[in-house]
Amino acid sequence: MITLSVIKADTGGFVGHSAVHPDMMQAAEAQLKERKEQGIIIDYQVARVGDDIALIMTHRHGADSELVHRIAWETFQATTEVAKRLKLYGAGQDLLKDAFAGNVKGMGPGVAEMQFEERPSEPVIIFLGDKTSPGAWNLPVFRMFADPFNTPGLVIDPKMHDGFDFEIMDLRENKIARFRTPQESYDLLMFIGSPNRFVIRNVYLPGGTEPVASTSTQRLSLIAGKYVGKDDPVLIVRCQSGLPAVGEVLEAFTQPHLVEGWMRGSHCGPLMPVGFEQANTSRFDGPPRVVAYGFQVNRGRLVGPRDMFGDPGFDRARQTALEMAEMMRRMGPFEPHRLPLEEMEYTAMPQVMRKVQHRFQPADQDAGEAAGAR
């Protein structure tokens, strides 16, 4: 069995929240190269999007391995030291604890992992999002595995006619549930249509236990109790041979949708698919974006990466996303560009409310009733 772990964190931005300094990438590379030479991991790739570093690792230690998670923690500590030395913005931002406690889940970094038996050919795409939250994957993952208008294999390929099982997670109640498509598509959509609370955690073959897609579900604000940066999630998708083809998986990102995040984690904006060279956020610290690292997994080795969005076929999607960004920016501090009030509870909104709460007095009932009578 091979385990594919993707662990991602913001440990310092260059400049501001826009990119990762090359010295930080080199520090992460040195850490993982040493672990590979020691035989602890089979292979690795240091990846990035915006100001986040993603550690892509293959190994045989299983999901939630303390050994592998410690490697990630120590690597992020090393990149944090580089960020501090260079006085980069938000050094160690996503490391919410002072010391490693056996698992990085709940400590800040985003984690997506899957354990599987390699097939004769094992194409995998790893999506990295920046300036957004775990719910950003709900719509594209539904399109990949449940929408025949996106994925004709659901109609054409007999192996896919039984559909897929979606495991969703209630982020507030910390509960999970499974729904099978196509039979329970409407039930599934009732929940995942609220991506700030219900997120797709895994996708399985019907009745299966081996995931074919996995996401990171950590929300920093729910962990820390306040805004400490957006969650910037990751998504792993296996492709072909009874699963959506590579092109069907990528097709799910050709119609940009609005996601929460963007500036100060407090705004809605379009998720824009970009190539590696366009992975630096800028306008309004965005717009929110996603890159796609494509690999062939060969006996645990990561053959790649290929830049799956570095293609003019996605130019129209990028242009649409920019037009959507322009439309949303016209709203300024008003909803729906700014997040709903309940989501603002994890930003500076409570501090502002405490400062002015004495100004809010009970309304004059008599005056109100008189005004109503008129």
C-alpha cells in the first residue's frame, strides 16, 4: 500500500501574502531530501501556490503517521526560521502550537492523505488552493464525480454507472455522513451547497474504503477561535480506469465559481485556475486561485509534476474569473462581496462591536408603533 500525503501551510509571505521566497522552498527541499535519503519517505515534491508551501510525500507509513507528520512540522519550522531571518510577513502564521503533538491536524497546517494499492497506471492530480477555504472544492468535486454534463464517463463508461460515495463533514459539529450518487444526489446537494459548514472530505467507489479523492478539511478560524489566515485547502484526485479521466477532472474548473476568502479571508471571489507561473496572488491579495500538479505514481515514485492548468485551454476560464472579480469588487464592504455577518465573527468584527456596543440602546417602542401607525 502506498500513502500519498499532502500537507500545506503558510509560514511566511514574500511580499505580504503574495508568494513564497525561494530560500523557503530550498529549506523545505533540503529537509525532505534528507528524509528520502534516510528511507523514511519514498519520494516528495515541494510545491507552492500564493504564499503557501505544500509538502507532497509518498511513503508506506499510512495516513496520520506521527513520523510523517513530524517531518512536515519540522520542515515548516525550518521554513519559518528562514521567513523570520528575512523578516517576511506572517512568519510561522499557520503553526498555531509551540511544539509538535503527534499529528499536525488541529495545529494549523492543512492535510489531505490517501492510502491505496497502485493500479497498473496511477495518474493523480493534486490541487492547491490559495486565499480560500475547504468548501471551495465542493462544487468542482461534485462536477467530477456526479455531473454527467462535466464527466461523460458517468454515462459512457459502464464501470462508472454505479456512481460514487461522497463522505461529507459538518465542520461545526465535527460529524461525517455518506451519500451515494446518483441515488442521493439531491440529499447530498442540500448539504454541500452550504460550503462554509459542510465540505466533501472523501470520495469512494460504492461501498469502498479506499478513497479516490481526498480533501483537507481544517478551518483555521475554528481551530484558533479567531481569524489567523485563510485555510488554503488541498485536494487529491485519482484519475482514469473506472474513475473520471484527467480531462474530466480538469474540466470541473473551467467554470469559475465564487468562494470565500480573498482579502483578509473576509470576501467572496472567483476561484481562478492558473499555471505555476501565475501562482502569485496580487489584486486585493488575490483573486483566489488554484494550481494543479499532475503526477504518475510509479511504485511510490512521483513522476512529474506536469502543470495541468498551464494551458491556453483555461484562458477563457481565467478571463471569466477576472470579470467576476471586477463585478464583486464593485460591492466594496457590502455583502455578498463581504462575507455574511456570522462568518465575520472570526475576524476583527467582534472587536469593532465591543468598541461601539454602548451606542446600541433599546429602540423606542412607542415611537416605533406610532411610526407604524402613520
